[in-house]
Amino acid sequence: MQKHEALDIVYKDIEDQSSVRRIEPHVLLFYDGVWYIKGLCLLRQEARVFAIHRIASVIASGKYFEPDDKIINDVIQQQIFEKNNIHNAEILCDGYLRNLLQSKPLHPQQVVMLVGADQYLVKIPAIAEFELINWVIRQCGRATLLKPVNVRKQISAFAEKIAKNHEFISNGHKMSNVIE
């Protein structure tokens, strides 16, 4: 990576299917407990993320590349997995989450404003949709997504499905082949 040399890799996907690819590794990153490479996949001709533990073999190709500022800046702005970010997201949260967001922001330029007694409005310029949804859900009701409305509706649908599944089990029914 430091030499800006493309790599020929054998990559195993989630279903353990192997493919041979040439990649230009632009960024090495550690995210959510896993090491990744984000770079240009020459097979697909687009930016891709590769989990390092799924790379079965690596050979330096002898072909060199110029670093792509867009790929690098996407990672700096925490746009790691998705090509398109949600822009101008707004979350309502409590003081506990405000403190959490001060130590671990969702975006480097996020803004947190007091809007009521122990209520804070968090404005996030850009964030990956999956990251926004996962973060709100992990807060166990302490965070309410205000904008964008379409993502708020997705979170609501997920919450309804979770509640329905747990209500089904709580009423004494078993999910298929699940041992209580």
C-alpha cells in the first residue's frame, strides 16, 4: 500500500466462494473490530471494501497506481462501506448520548445543540445509511431519528418486526427449530 502497488488477491466472500481480483489498496482501516482495505477493484472498476481475514492469498502485481483522493476522503469522512451517504441527518437524544457523541462522534463536523431539558439535537452532515440505522437501534430508545423521514420509517419497521418476533416467543410459541 505504501508503495502504491496493485495487488492480485484471492478473495473469499461470505458464502466461501473465491474470486481472483486485482485491487489498488488505498486505505487500510480498522472498523468495528475488523481490519479492512478500501480501494479500487479493477475487476468491477469501482471502489470496494475487502475484509482482510477473507483474503486467502496476496501477490504484488508490479503495477503501480496513483492514490485516489476520493476513496481516501470517503474513509476520512466515515463513508466506508456505502457509496452514498445520508446527508443532513438529525437525531434527538438525551444527555447521556450527547456525552457519548462528544467522545465518539458520528461525523467529524457533527453539531450538538441543547433544545430542551436533557434533550439535544444532533445534526450530522453525512453518514452511511446502515451506520445511522444501526446506531439509532443500538441506543435502545434513547435516540430518535428526526430526519430523513424515509430512514426513520425503516427504523420503525425494523422495531415493529423485532417486537413482533419477541412477542411471538413470549407467548409460548417457538420459532422454527429454536430451543428455549
